[in-house]
Amino acid sequence: MRSLKLISSVLLLLTLLGGVAFGATPALRIGVVDVDYLLNNHPKAEEVRAQLKSFIKKQEAGVKKQIDKLRKTIKDKSKLRQKEAEVYRRAQSEFDKYKRKLLSTLMKDVNLAVREVAKKRGISIVFVRGAVFFGGIDITQDAFAILKKKYGKVK
């Protein structure tokens, strides 16, 4: 029984190795990319950061006005804290939505650049760098070169 398992294991191994040796199964090329690097260094990243800062300043002023108004009209401290918390939650939600909108544009650009590089280099699968412990073809700089070429003239 034990020898039967050994023989079947060896046959399976030889079949798999033989398929690879004779080109029966195509080689899988795996790429890795540092998405954070591409997002942070995207030619439009500074513009996005400036838009976020501007949004935050406007939002802070609006929140301050709302809180001041609440403090003048609501005397019950418990209700006041509850209303203040609602204002802060709403402001945070608005900021998160705006940030997602801005970052989604950058992410689309990154996605297209990564796909273009993967196609040119014959890479079947691309993983985010943090998900790969070892190996893979790093295509970060190639994707960055495409982003610079397409969007490098942004102020």
C-alpha cells in the first residue's frame, strides 16, 4: 500500500514536470507593484493634496460655525455633546467621500499604467508589494514612467 502511494506520487510529479519541460503549461509570470509609491508620486498627487487641504479648511470653518450656533442655542450639555458629535461625524463622512472621489481618479490612472506594463512584459498576475513575501517582477518604476509621460506636465 505504501509503495503504491509512493509510485503514484512519483508519477504525478513526473507528469507535472514533463508538462512544464515540454511547454504544455505556459509559464506564469508574476509582477509586483508598490501602489502607495505610485499614488504618492503621481504627477497629479500634489494637486490632489492641495484640493484636500482646501476642502479641510472650508470644512473646519463650516464646522466651527455650526458648533458655535449649537452652543448658543442648546443649553443641555448632554444634548449639546450629541449634536456636536453628529456635526463631526457628518463632516468626517463628507471628507471621506470627497477624498475617495479624488483618489479614485489617481487609482484609475495607476491601474491603467500597471495594466499597460503587465501587458508589454507578458505578466499574467500583478500583486501589491505588501502581499508578496518574496519574488515577482517589480514593475513599479515602469508604471511610474508611464504616469510621468502621460501626466508629467501637471502644475
